[in-house]
Amino acid sequence: MRNTIVNLIHERAKSDSGIYFLTGDLGYSVVDNFMKEFPDRCLNLGIAEQNMMGAAAGLALEGKKVFVYSITPFVTMRCMEQIRTDVALQNLDVTIIGVGGGFAYGTLGPTHHAIEDIAMMRAIPNMKVVAPSDPASAAVLGRQILDQKGPWFLHLNKGGEPVLYPKIPYMKIGKAFVAKTGKQVSILASGAVAREALEAAELLDKAGIGAEVADVATIKPLDVEFIKDRLKSRRLVVTVEENNLLGGFGSAVAEVAAEFRGTAAFRRLGIDDRYSQSFGSQAYMRKLYGLSGQQIFETVKKIYGKL
Amino acid sequence: MLKRDVQELQRLARVIRSHIVRMIGVGQKGHLGGSCSIADVVTALYFAKMRHDPLNPQWPQRDRFLLSKGHGGAALYATLAHRGFAPLDALSKYARDGSAMAGHIVKDSMPGVETTAGSLGHGLPMAIGRALALKGSRSKSRVFVLVGDGECNEGTTWEGALVAAQFKLDNLVLIVDRNGEQSLGKSDDVLNLEPFAQKWRAFGWTCLRCNGHNFTELRKACDIKNRVAGKPTVIIAKTQKGKGVTYMEKDPLSWHYKTPKDEFLERARKELNA
């Protein structure tokens, strides 16, 4: 997913001399070619993320289209005030690319987990938040981001994700994408964890519960009309995210649900506001928080059974 | 570039200070001490040094100015208005209800205000970004950024010191308003910056020192001739907090936050109008 995005920017940089790409000394084997071809516009600003975000704002003030790349906690919370004050307040064309969304760097330990970023970035006025689920959707959405002005926050997983959509998905920024149809339950998933939601939906189908999966990559601006429609037309709406439940994607949907007279029951699945005490792969970490496909299936089936 | 003699610059700075006192005194909002300490530096830049066009604030060939110590905003607004970027009566709206101008500067709230500032330690990194962009497009424009000495407590100052030297940003000029005072005490009692000049030189910068209230020295320090190829420049401008108003010069700590009322306001006005 990260290679898809970096290659896309690299490609665009060949025809657009206004593109700058900044990295905080990360992206080994991902940014090498880009840096070799454009040493003046693909820059390593060192392990100094606050300065890097300010410099991104400075470049954008000069009319450049700027991408800032690092592992998520370092390119978000480490320089949060620069994002607010320099980038968002001045409404600049800067795209923040965070790699290692959720537990993508599970084994590296809790400093490298990114479970608060969605809530933080959502709370920033002017900031648009996108979390693609697989390389194909990252490519489709990435192209649209390249064509529109920022500020953007791009929550990526990392590399080597399975392709969920073999055919190029018809995805648009700001629109939910129905990845699988189903009449009774609508599972709204955001980010790479959509894979688990798809697995759960297949199991639900087999258990006789028709389950839709909507890939909601754009968390802000949210596809409010789609959500309202599902709150009217389905018996149960469930959100799935690999982020803290407080303030994240599920919260965004809950804000819509709370102010809308729907008929569906509504539940959020995600990280229940606690840090883990044990560590492992992304698959292991998802299981700890009940986010594997099998666990999502069981939880949804139980909730549905009680309706 | 406009050339005025030293006396004319001194007269302008006095008029600008009297505006600063009025803006802050009447509205009872803003930081008077820190605005007065930079008044001469900003006057020197806008009336003697920088390339700019008040009728075309976005002129691509202009030199850029970023006021990083946003609490000195009154000095920038007053200088811009005197330089013709905006009508003088716009200053009466400074930090008032409904105004685009806040106590700390807001980008585009007056033509010529290039960035939003207020939180410290943001100006140098943004200036670095601008300098990178200008270097990339082979522009001859220079980027001036003015920070406070207390502001140099911020870690971004030193991240920026490394990055500007690494990327050979010789189009970047950092001016430090070395008034020696910050919010709760003398700068070097809070976090000692000395040996300050040596620090910058050790980071790979060209470092100059001048009296920040002496126009001959300021003009000399800001001169393009001081530019050393491949090195950013820092000018440590020794200044006096509350400069121009005697009772503030004598008690700079109290006048970081305080705004003069009634008798004090009148005394400051009288002294500056004298």
C-alpha cells in the first residue's frame, strides 16, 4: 500500500515540478528511486518531524504540493501542533502519509502502533481523512488526492497487504464503496481491517444472515447520506475499525446515528480504549481486540440474534 | 529598495511605536514590551532592506518576512500599514471584536502578513520550507524570519538549525530579538542560551551580532554582502524590551503581559510623540 502511494507520487512528480516529498528518515527501499531521480524534491529532513511539518507548510506557502511521510505516530502526534497551526489553520496543500496504521507494526511494540490517529486528525478543521483498505483502493483514492488540494491525512497500513478488489474498485473520495452486498446487516469498515469485515460477512451469509460490507475509506468528509440510508434500510449497522473507539471512525458514524431517527440497531467494533500488554503480528493484535474475521462474525451474529 | 537616512528611520520607528502603544493601550490586548523591542528591526527590514511591493503583496520576487514571535504582531501590523500595505485606520481594529487581526498575527489578516504565528518555534521551520522552495526555483528572494530569544527554548529551533545548515540555505536569514527577557524571568535565568553565537557557528551558520536599535548596524548586518555561499545566516540583535518607553525599559518583566492604562498610556504617548 505504501509502495503504491509513493510510486504514484513519484510518477506524478515527473510531470508536475511543484511536487515535494519529505520523509523523516524513513521509507527504506520505498523512497530510494524517487530520491535518486529527484534529489531536490524528494528530501530526507532527518528525524525531526516537527521541523519537517513546519517546512512542509513553508513549501506549500510557496505554492508547492507537499507530501510528508513517516510512521504514523511520528508524523501525527509528534508534530500535532504543527499540523494544526502550520498546515490546517493556514489551509495548505499538504498530504500527511502515515504508514503503520492500527497494528501494522504490531511486533515492533506499542510506540509504533497507531490507534489514536484517526480521532486526532478528524478533530482538526480543514483536514480530510482517508484510510484505504488495500493496494488497489489506495491507488484509486491516491490519484484523486493528487488531483485535489489538501490538507489530507492518509492512514495507510504498510506493505504487502492482500488485494481485496481484484478489479479496480469504483471508489470516490467522500463516498462509501459497497464491497459486498447483503440485506440484513451493514458492516461499515474503514482501513485495512475491511479484510476481516469481508471474511465475517461471508460467514454471516453462510449462517443465513445477509451481510453487506461497505468500505468507508473516507472518514472525513463522511458519506452521511449513505449511512442514513443504511440506518433506515438495515436491521443492524456495525462499524469496524483498527483504531480506538473513542473519537475514531465508529464515533464519526455514531455522531450521524445519534442525530438521525433510524430504525437499525447500531454497534461499534474496535479497540476498547486500552493499551495492550502483549504484542505480536497484526493478526495476533486483531484477535486480542476481537477484530479477526471469525470474531467479528461471532459478535455480529450474537447481536443480530438478540434483535 | 528605498533608502532613507538613519534619522528618517528613527522617526518612522517612533511613529510606529506610538501606533503600537495606541493599538495595545486602547484595545487592552497584546504584548507591548516584545512589540517595542522588535520595532526597529521590522522598520529596518521594511523601509531599508527587503525587496517588496506594498501594491503587490504577493509579488513573487519579493523577499519573504515571517514574524515567528507572533506576540509582536502589533509591530508588524503597524509597520505594514505605514509601509502602505493597508490604510492606517485599519490599525484601530487590532485585536478588537470581529477583527481579522488577532493579538498574535493571522495570515492574510492584512496584506503582507505571510503566516499565522503565536505558538512559538513555528517560524523557522516554515521559513526553511519557503527557502527550500525558493532555492528549488532558483529565486533570488531571501527569507527573513524573526524569532524571540525565549523562543529559542523550543526544540524546533535546533531541529531547524541542523536542517537549514544541511540543506545549505544561504537564502535564509534568521534574526533573534535578543531582549534577554521572557515571560517569567530573564532568558538566561530560565534556560541559558549562552554561548549563543558559538552555538550557531557550531551548527554551521554564519553568525552576526548587532545592536537591534541601531539602524546603521541593522542595515549592515542584514546586507546581502554578508551572505556566505552554502550557509544560512543568523543575526543576534541585542534589544531592549519595551524600547522607547522609559518606564517599560526599567521594568521589562512586568511589561511582558501588562497593557498600559490611563496615566501609563498617556506617559508612553507623550514620550513617543515628543
